[in-house]
Amino acid sequence: MKFIANNYEPKEIIKIIREWTELTQKELAQEIGKSKDTIQSYESRNKMTLDTFMNIMKKYNLEVTIEKK
């Protein structure tokens, strides 16, 4: 799956991944070694590092691109 970063905020991408994989916040947290509260903050506040974001994308074999406008 490919995401065009211009179309989404990171918090939206994390929620899409979670829903696409049919995981709860708790299950996703367990898979990536974080807490459920951390996943909640990712989905509500865009509070994650670029490294964390890219690791999640890599884990689910997703590509992120940025298109020139």
C-alpha cells in the first residue's frame, strides 16, 4: 500500500494502518512495543517521532511519498 503524505497527517495514517490490519490500539501497541496510551496519542495528537513513524510504515510494508504541488 502506498500513502501520499500530502493527503494525510501522520495520525490519520496510523489510524488507517490500524483499521486496515484490523488491530485494536492495544494490539498495535503490542506489535510495535508501545503502550495503548501511546497509540492513542499518535492518533489524536500527531505526537510521534519520524523514526517511530517510519518503523511502523516499514513493519507493515507501506510506502510513504511526498508529491510536489
